[in-house]
Amino acid sequence: MQKVKAILNDQSVSGTIIVTTGLFVSSIFSYFLQFALGRFLSVQEYGDFNALLSLFYIVGVPSTVLGISIIKVVSELKAENEYEKVSGLFWHLSLFSLIFGAILAFVFVVLQEQIGLYLKIADGGVLTVYAAVILLSFLSLIPQSFLQGLLKFNSYAFYVVIFGLLRLVIPVLFVLVGYGVAGAYGGISIVIILTYFIALLLLKSDLVNKIHKMSFKKHYKRILTFSASVLLVNLGLMMLNNIDVLLVKRFFHPEMAGYYAGVVTVGKILLFGAGTVSVVMFPQISEAHAKKQYVYEKLKKFLAIQFIIVIMGLLVFSIFPSLIVRIMFGEPFLPTVPFIPSFAIFIGLYVLITFMVNFFLAINQTKVFLLLLPAVAIQFLALNIFNDSLFTVIRVNILVAAMLLILLFVYGYSTIRSKIGSQ
């Protein structure tokens, strides 16, 4: 009994449980959103929504990169008890996020017609509203990055649950009153604004009221330097997990693209559920590394947890694919059932890839992009050549992911050996 209590009190375990619970509940809301859109939109409209969602993940790579850099810098400032600097950075970065998001949104609007033609989306109104989501995407990352960096896992879990709930309710209401895909993305824009102010309340105790005049130049340089290193890493991760959706939308009939969007949506239940380990692991490893502590015992704990969750997820998706599809989308998407177990294997490999990449970033091993980008290039070329069926697309994804994961484990082993040898 005492041993069980000790395990549960371990921050790596307790934090994982808390964040996993929060993200699991949030993912339920996310998939209720997909469930609702799958029923209230046509199959083609649903394909449009998810093609734009995949494009958002790729375009949003800079925001993901910035978020990781912020988490790392905030965790390092926390280790030094520099809470006044944490507060100053929060407000400065909030302003910067709006400016940078506006620039990206402007570029998107300029290229709107070409993007619509490439993705076969004829409704210009959808793309215009979608630009607002791009503008606000950077604002949404600031509070959640600070919650993670400060190791406020309870507050972070609450935040993602509220975000998921509002992202379900508001977009669906817009779709129900007849605004279609444009309404869904307009609702998401409103949700981003609301949850930013909710996060402010959660961070209230950590943001000091009075900030003395100080220079943040060193910290901006640290964020930008780390972001530049991480940019290619996250571009690789995002493309590895989203480029197939865009190419299926391009090469397949719109109805088949809609079915594949359903497969991806179901598979990403595993991604969101199993990916929570990285959320907890990254700031803890980063803080420990900043304090020059031995991080590899922590790595072993987190890696064991990650493997257990992935294996459990694969079993569920292999045994109950039909039940999962029926619950999420109903009869119209039953043709996707045969693809679910295979796609779950790809997602399981992707979760492990993401875990290893986040570990490397936490210990400042940013050259991991030298493994990621060639893998993405191989995936892109292979999918342009081998795309006779959706099964072929999934097999290409699995082979590329398996090859990359093996290389990452080899790289990790050599990194650990060299670190131990230098101590």
C-alpha cells in the first residue's frame, strides 16, 4: 500500500494522471465535435473541414514551436524563482502573438484563391473565416504554455477541459443554424478569445501585479534561438502526421477523402490520449536539465508509462473498431472500419516518435530534425507514387514511422551513452 502511494505521489506519475484525465475529457469533447460535424455536414463538407484542420496544424507549426520554447524558458525561470520576469514575458508575448498571427493571416488571405483550388474548396467565405483562426492561434498558446512551464498541471487540465467543452458547443451551434464549415471555424475563433481570459484567472496567482522596468532581451533571444532550432523539428512532426490527409484530399474522390478524414479522426483519439505523457514529461525534464540533475531515470519512468498507454490503445482500436466508428459517426462512416486497426498502428508509432523528440528538445538536442525531415521527404514522395488505395497510404505511413522510430531510439541510446561518458 505504501509503495502504491509513493508511486502515485511521484510527480511524473501524478502529473501524467492529472493531465491525461484532463486531455481525455477534452478529447471526448473534441470527438463529440467531430461526431456532430460528421452528422450535420455532408461527407464532402466534412472532408473540407478536416483538410483545413490539417492545413492549420501545418501552418500552426510556428505557434507550436513558440509554445515549446516558452515552456522551456518559463520552466527555467521557475527553477530560478524569477516570477517577475515570468509575468513580464507573459504580457509581452501575448502582444507578439497577435502581431505574428495577423501577418500569417494576411499571407493566407493573399493566397486564398490558390489554396482553395489546391484543396478543391470553392467557398471563399469558409477560407476568409478560417483566416481568423490563424490570426488567433498564437494567442491561444501563450496561457497554456505558461501553465505547463510553471508545472500547474491541475490548472492546465482544467483549462483544456473548458477549451474542449466550448469548442464543442459554440461551433456546433453555428453549424446548426446553417453557417456550415464557415460557422464551425467562426465558432472556434470565439472559443480562443474566451479561453484566453479564463486562463488569465488560472494564472492570477503567478503573475505579479507590479513589474519593474527590466530587459527581456536575453529571454527573447533564448526563445528565438530555441525556436529556430525547434522549427524544423516541429515542421517535421506536423507534416508526418498531416501530409497524408492533404494528399488524399488531392488524389482521391471527395467522398473517399471524407472517409479518410473519419479514419484520421478516430485514430487521433489514440494520439490525444497517449500523447499526454509528453505534455507532463517535457517541462519536468527541462527543469531537471536546467538544474543539471540526472534526467535519465525520469526518462525511463515516462517511457514505460508511454509504452503501456500505446499498447493499451492499440488493443482497444484493434478489437473494437466497428463500435468506435458507430459511436462517433454512425452508419454513413462504416466503410472506414477496415482501416482503423492499421491506422492505429501508425498513430501509436507517431506517439512514440513525438515522445522521443520532446525528450531530445528538453535536453537541448535539437539536431533531431536531421532525422525527421528526410523521413517526411520519403513519406511525401512515396505517397505521390503509391496512392492506389487508402490501405496503401496507411502502409506507407507505417513503414516511414517505423523506420524513423528505430533511428530515434538509436540516436537516443548514443546520446545517453555520450552524456554518461562525459560525467
